[in-house]
Amino acid sequence: MANCRCGLIGTGISTSLSPALHEVEGRRQGLDLSYSLFDVDTSGSLKSTLDDAERDGFAGLNITHPFKQQVVELLDDLSPQARAIGAVNTVVFRDGKRFGHNTDAYGFTESFRAYLPDVAKKHVVQLGAGGAGAAVAHALLSVGVEKLSIIDPDDQKSNDLSAKVGQQPGDLAALHTADGLVNASPIGMHHHPGIPLPAELLHRDLWVADIVYMPVETELLRAARAAGSRTVGGTAMCAYQAAAAFHLFTGIAPDTERMLRHLDVLLA
């Protein structure tokens, strides 16, 4: 049975389900796959963890909040999509080099097409302009969103991402007439509890997507459903991006639907 070592670097990731998701699929594919969590809180720790993993023969590492943009400068090359997005969530070690990929955009795109295939897309408001936000912005434009209003507590981040994708920064007032809302911020995660906007801004003519998958039902999703909105959470995005990362780490195409079913079981 072939060996494969991989893992995840991020802050506040002790409850991540990635180890179970990858290791079980690995066994089902005939691999002795181990997936480790590296819970670190500084860019210095990010660098040293990458160095150690590469030295120890890891196939690669996933990268999550808050390092998806910081990791770029520590890599040798980027996939075209990761370069366009400016953020990396999967690093592959190969031939003495570090290659950066972004499977978040793929994960969001597949989830959107599966669960919101027929929604209006003339104007969408996005909350969050970090690494995940950059991937989601590219994904939304790729599925046909005409106008994307990006909002972030850091005005510089929202300005920079908006300029990069050819859009304009927005404000919450845009929600009155927007077709959809996407939360691409960490607000709602176990380690960042709460709701990223006043609940009274939600309404029945607005569809709402949240990329947070733990908890499955965020405060935003509960409030949106109470307002009559059509909603989708982050579970499918998580499974799709994990499946794409698994393929990059192992060279084996996983059973994506099986990984999605497994994640549902883990979250239940």
C-alpha cells in the first residue's frame, strides 16, 4: 500500500474534519494516507511548518485562514488560477519545488452549480476580501455574475480585490436591490462566531450562500431562512475543494460524491 503524508496549516483548526475526510478516502483508494493538523498563528510558523513538512517527505499541505495569501511568497510556482486569484489553499511538494494551487474557486463553483443553478445573478454582494474571498470572487464572475459588490472591514482589501477582478467596492445598502449575498468571511465559524451583517437587511428576494461549513447552520443561514431567503451552506464547497486537493496530493481521482456523503456523516 502506497504511503502519502499531507496536512493542513491554519489558525484555530483543531476541530477540522479534513483528516477524517482525506484519510478515509485514501484507504478506499488503497493508500496509506495520513493527514496532520498544524495549528499555527504567525507567518514565521507558517514558513517553518512548510520547511519541516517538505523536509519530512510530505506530498503537500492545505492552507487555510489566515495564510492563503501569505503563503504565496513562500512558493516556487503557482497554477494559472492560483496566480490569477492571488491566493493558495493547496501546496504540492514535487521535484524539490513548491507548487501552489487554489481549489477553493473550483469548490465554490461546483457547489453553486449544484445547489443554486437557476438563481438571478445580475448583482451579488460578497462579504470578505481575504484569501477565500479572492477565490469566491473569481468563481462568482466565472458563473455569470454581472455585478459584484465586495465588502470587507478592511477598505484596502475590498478596494484591491475589486480592482483586481474589475468590479467596484460596495456597501450594505446594495442588499436592498441585490439578487444574492455570499459570505466569504470567517464570521460564523466556531472560532469567529456571530453574523457578518445586520439580520434585518436580509429579505426573501435575496439568495444567500455561506462558505462556512462548521457549524453547518451558521447564524447567517438561520437568519436568512427566517427572512424567506433561499440558502446554501459551505458543506459542498468543502467537499469539492477537498476532493480536488486529494487529487493533487495523490495523483488519484477520488470519488467526490462519496467524500460529500462522508462529510455529511461527519457533520451530523
